[in-house]
Amino acid sequence: MKKDFIAISDYSPAELQEMLDLAVELKKERMTYGMNVPILQGKSLGMIFQKPSLRTRVSFEMGMQQLGGYAFYLSPQEIGLGQRESIADVSRVLSGYVDCLMARVFDHQHVLDLAKWASIPVINGLSDYNHPCQGMADALTILEEFGKLKGLNVVFLGDGNNVAVSLMHICTKLGANFVLASPEGYDLNPEALALGQKFAAESGAKITLLRDPHEAVKHADVIYTDTWTSMGQEAEAKKREAVFPPYQVNAGLVAEANKHAIVLHCLPAHRNHEITDEVADGAHSRLFPQAHNRMHAQKAILVKMLK
Ligand code: CP
Ligand code: NVA
């Protein structure tokens, strides 16, 4: 295993599968006995946030506690990452206090810099480029539903954003076909796409890029969407609201997919924008198990980083 968990693309399919298997085990243990063996007793996690969060913050904090460890939150105001103090200095100071760092940043380079200077593992809790912990929870949710990823058709509708990048990478690493339907100008990061193409060639999966959401959901096993305006893009919200409505995940669109298709969303959802209430709260939705799986997937990541 690598020192850090910065991107799905840094890990081999076997390593990713190993982490997912451990997540399944830890979830089962917690669900069966109401607790986990405290294998991270004495270990601590510092959580640096430059952006708001519900899931990432609480799931890491509770996950650490359930494994016998300790986690604490550092707000943007407290740290002033790169402003009050350089990233290199923050990283080296914290390396002497805690056993692991988790960071949610605007600029992906900042999480790379933290990892470069830290002598302890650094976990990426979302950057403008990717969201690998989300990708792991997504894969766990798909596995629970279908028992595998290989051969499935996973369709992402909307912005080719950070969440789409990690989803594409976990899918193509583990053999699921990835389809993106996005409006012109909202395509995937080209470097991330090139990596995805390489992983797809290695696993026998296929990447399909489309503009038409109706064509995209034909034969879909998983329909995934996310906000049209990510954190940090608020100034573009109005422009985006005008472009994305054809990509809304509503009951009509879901009816065009496979009957057994499930609907995922990393949350927070902007209800009746990218997803309707009817779909978010309907029979195809797995939104809340997916959110809960953040904790189980991240516990596996923490164990792999810290043991
Ligand atoms: N999905 C996700 O990362 O949620 P938060 O922004 O609430 O952490
Ligand atoms: N794409 C969203 C995901 C939030 C969890 C964002 O970056 O704001």
C-alpha cells in the first residue's frame, strides 16, 4: 500500500478490492455486534477542512472512534492553510502530533503538498480534482447491490466533476463500464480521462462520453448524479442552472434505464435541481445507504493507512 490515500488511480485493482473487502468485514462486525474491535486504539486523526462538510467530517470522526482511535476537526479559520502558515510547515508540525491527516481542500495541489511534507499518511477528503473516499463508498454500495462491479453500466449525469473522476477510476479499475453524459464545456478533466481509458483497457471496461442523457441511461445499472455547482464554483451557479436541467435525474429518465437500476448521489442533494424528490426518496434510490457507506469504506482506508 502507498503511504497516502490521495487518488483511486494510485492503487491497483487488487489493493482496492482488498480495501473494499475489509470495509465489508468492518461493516458486518459493527452491524452484528454494535461495535468494532478497537484496532486503532491510541491512533489519532487530524481533519483539515477548507470547505464545509457533513458526511466527510462525521463519518471520519465516528469511524475513528468506533475503531478505538481519536479524531479532531481543524476549521479553515484555525489553520489558515497556506495563508497563516505554509502547507509545508503545517504538515511537518502536525506529523509530530497525530498519526494520520485527512484534508478537504480547494486546490488538489494542496493535498499533494501536505502529503509530500507529512511523514504520516494523508487522506484526501475531496479536492477540486477528485473525491476518492466517495469513490470507495460508491463502489461498496454498488457491490452490496449487485455483488460485483465487473460488466455493470455505471452512468454519471451532469458535471464531469471531482466525484465523476473518482467514480470513473474505481469503475474502470474494477471492470465496470463508465458512461458520462454532460453538456459541452463540462467534460471530465482530460488527464483523469486518459488514466480512466488506461484502466479500462486493463480491466476490459469501456468509457462512453455522450451529450444525450436519454441515450446514456439506456441499459444503465447505476445512475449517478451530483450538484451542478460544486463548492468553489458559486459565482457560476446561475450560468450552470441554465445549462444542466436536461440532465436532471427524474422518474421519466429513471424509467428509461434497466428495471433494476439504482440511483446514487454523493450528497448534499439540491432537490428538484439535479435530482427530484420523487427519485431521491423512491424505490431506486440508495442515497442513504451510500452516505452511510462513507463511514465503513473510510474505516477500511484508515486501517490500511495506519496498521
Ligand atoms: N459527499 C460528501 O463528501 O459530503 P460532505 O460534503 O457533506 O462531506
Ligand atoms: N462535487 C461536489 C461534491 C460535494 C461532496 C463539490 O465538490 O462541491
